[in-house]
Amino acid sequence: MNTAAYAPAKGMTWVPGGTFVMGSEHFYAEERPARDVTVEGFWIDRSPVTVAQFRRFVSETRYVTVAERPPDPADFPGADPAALVPGSLVFHKTRGPVDLRDVRAWWRYVPGACWHRPEGPGSTAAGRHRHPVTHVAYEDGAAYAAWAGKELPSEAEWERAARGGLEGAIFAWGDEPAPNDRMMANTWQGEFPWQNLRTDRYEGTSPVGAFPPNAYGLYDMTGNVWEWTTDFFKVHGEAAEHACCAPGAQPGERVARRVIKGGSHLCAPNYCLRFRPAARQGEAVDTSTTHIGFRCVVRAPGPAED
């Protein structure tokens, strides 16, 4: 059956409802425990929202992203008002090995960085219209979704979609990271954060659809960019000691954190083996970065229910 004829919007795919094992016992603490979770069927974007799609949204609504707004001094008591300028977090590759416990070695707050100036003033998103939009905070993703008549996915919906029906598989495509030496996602090869071998041909984001889809026909469910979900972050077992490449608020801080899923082009096995469906991190809702985007869902009857 051609589900495209039933899709509520162009570029969406039906994910059947059911019960699946969510999480993992074998990797990071925040993924535990593995447990049975049931979701209803839903429609989901085949790819992350692109720069071109987000540009259309901004053009029609005049929306201003969180990264483009001056920070509210009330949210930063004691801060120098001159330092409270619009901007976003940009990744900078280091010149050599660094202490992996200190994310400040590779993350910099860059005034003027935003979705259409990804590296800051003087940079441009030109030529990246098919790349996932980045430098979007949770509020920005939710605003786009509402404009498009959609919603952001829950964590369970996102993981159900990412698994593609492969129950218990480590990756979205199976258990081998690179079957037959074929790279299956845009991730970091080499020693993070200084040596990127670019075995997958990319440094930074890649055009959506550059790698094979999963069994549900969904692209870039892991790697490329982390994706926002609606769930507030909490650990189900022992607490995670730190977030590997999410530079936002940590437990106990004032800013709420939502779950991001899927890993990104900055995930490397030597540091952040999180380009897996079970992987999860908490990101501060007011944070935007080089490597976080989103995709949307529609909770509507599927083709078998019409």
C-alpha cells in the first residue's frame, strides 16, 4: 500500500503502533532500564526539518528564534549586561587531544550565530538548504511544528520510529556499526574532538537522505543532528555523570531540560557512542547549538485505520 496517498502532509511516513523494548542495559546509565513501552501509530517526517523548510516558516511568520533574541537579564542575575547578546553555541575542533571531561574545550558561545549564520557573523547557510536546520531551541521547534499543523514527537514515539522494527538491535540498521565497511550515518570517525577522518565524507551536517533509510523509510534517525522530543529529561536508573556533547544545563540547575535523541555528526565511539535509537540526553530548553535539530509528527489515523 502506498502510504504517501494517506499522509497528512508531504514527506511523512506511517509508523505502526505497538509494544517495543525501549532503552538499553548495555551502554550509558541514562538509557536504563530497558523496558516494554506501548505507543499508538503515528505519522513522522521522513527527514529532519531542513534549512529550506525552516526558512519558509520564518518568511511566512517573521518568527525570531531564541538564538536571535537578546537574553533576558532577569534570567542571568549578576551577568554583565554587555555580555547578554544574541548568539548560540558553535562547535570548534581542537588542535589536539584535550580533557574530554570539559566540554568548554570545544564549545563556544558565538554572538550572532543562529540558524542562518551557523558559524556566526560572516557565515551563511547558503548551499545547505537540504541540511537539517540547527541552532534551534526547543521553543523554536515547537513553533515550527505548530505552524506546520504538526507536533514534536515524544521520546517513545521517536525511539519507536528510529528502531524501524528491529527489536533489540544496537543501531537503526542492525548490530554492526559499518556493515561491509559502509558508513550508515553521519558521525565522527577518528579521535574526538580534534581528528575527524571523514570516512563518511562529511565534517559537519550532511544533506538529509545522504545515508540509507531505516526499515520504516526514515532518514537520519541517528547521526547528523540530535533531535528534540517533548519529554522532560529524567533518569530511570542511576544518574548519568555528565552529558557527553550536550553543553546545556545539568541536573539541579534552574533551566528545564528536554530529551534529545539520535546523536549527531559529533558522536564518536571514543567519547559519545550515542548514534543509537536507545541513546538519550537532556538538553536545556533555552539552548541552541551546531548539532541539534528536530522533526515532527502527526497523531492521526493511519492507512490501516481509515
